[in-house]
Amino acid sequence: MNSSRCLAAAAVAGTLLAAGAPLSQGREAKGLQRTIQLPKPSTEGAVSVEKAIQRRRSVRGFGERPLTLAQASQLLWSAQGVTEAKKGLRSAPSAGACYPLEAYLVAGAVDGLAPGVYRYSPRGHLLALLSEGDARARLKEKGRTQQMIGRAPATIVVSADLGRIRPRYRDRAERYTHMEAGHAGQNVSLQAEALGLGTVMVGAFDDAGVKNALGLPSGETPLYLIPIGVPGN
Ligand SMILES: Cc1cc2nc3c(=O)[nH]c(=O)nc-3n(C[C@H](O)[C@H](O)[C@H](O)COP(=O)(O)O)c2cc1C
């Protein structure tokens, strides 16, 4: 498979999503907006990349303040947003531009967004509702009861569909996918720092439990949980 086929596969996934195709075997959303157009991400900020690197620390205590929709938008864009529209290239590098990663937002307290599990569509920079209701307690339970998962206003979940990258990279596909999750995670960490927010990268969780709790598609594996919020106690 060449890289343009990888890109085409990623684009088709995005198109299905934008059309409101069924995404989950979880609870169906009723009476809630199924797709939410996110505010346009900013490409300028007050904090230099050097400052963000210097200041970044894992944050495990979060205050009560919700995230704004603009912050959620910016964070998702930093993880997997499209930064080159023509070819659909993204904020984080991807081996052969196969883009095996997906980003989900588990929103509990995000202004302007009903609590729920949302899938991020890089192409349209939009969210698609997977299931309604606050899933933070379920996610915390499957995340070895790490309290910050329940307390953070939102968590970005990075998952992977290895089927998009295996045909091209075979026995190196898994390794490359894990590297990509690291790139996406670091982007989110630094973006959060630049926004005055805190994050911690969570790798200790029950894979099948998280997948089930969030209703992720059968072909995907969750790789990272990234709780995000305003630092506090
Ligand atoms: C792959 C990976 C998995 C991690 N998993 C967890 C985790 O499950 N829970 C947690 O509290 N911190 C987790 N961390 C955060 C580390 O504990 C943290 O980065 C480390 O203590 C260094 O501190 P710093 O991030 O402030 O530099 C993880 C970090 C990485 C890179």
C-alpha cells in the first residue's frame, strides 16, 4: 500500500463520520446534536514552544473549572488536526501518512458540549457523538481507579486501528503506531501547557475495559488516556 492509499483510507473514515454513520454499539444518542463543528483552531499563542517544554509537568489535580469548547478544539487539533488541507496531513507525524490513530473526547464538563463520548474527525474538525452521558466514572474505573481521570473535566483518548498501517509496515506497524501515539500525546501536553492547562499521560488501564466503557469500534485499541483540566486540587 502506498502512502496515498493510506491517506485515502483515513479520508474515507472521516467522510463516514461526517455523514453520521453508526459508530458504536453503545447507547444511541437521542435528542442530542450528533455532530458538533468545533471552533477554528488558533495557530498563534502567547507561550513559546520552548517555554511550554520547560514548564510541562504531569498534573494530577484538577480544579472545578470546566474546559471551554475552544480549548477542547485546540487540544484535539494538536493531537490529530489537519495542518495541510490538500493532502490531509496532520499535526503529528505518521509513518507513510497512514494515520492509524483516532482521538476521542470523553467530555464531562466542557462548556457548550453535552457530557458524552465524542469521536474527533480531523478532516472536518468536528466531533461526532458516540454516546451521551458522563462517562468519566466508568473510564476512571477502567483506568485503575486513578482519581484524576474522574476529576478532569475531559479526557482525550488516543486509540489505534492497526488495520490501516499493517498492510504497509507489517511487523513494524505496531511499533510505529505506538511512536505516533507518543507524538500525539506530546503535542497535547505542550498545547495544554501553552493554554494554561494541565495534563498527565495515562498508560496504566484495562484495554478491553476502556474499549467497552467507551464503545470504541472493535478494530481499535486504546493506547493513551490524557485527562486535561485547569490545575488545582
Ligand atoms: C507511557 C507513559 C505512561 C504513563 N502512565 C501514567 C499513569 O498511568 N498514571 C500516571 O499518573 N502517570 C503516568 N505517566 C506519567 C509519568 O509518571 C510522568 O511523566 C513521570 O513521572 C515524569 O514526570 P513529568 O511528566 O512531570 O516530567 C505516564 C507517562 C508515560 C510516558
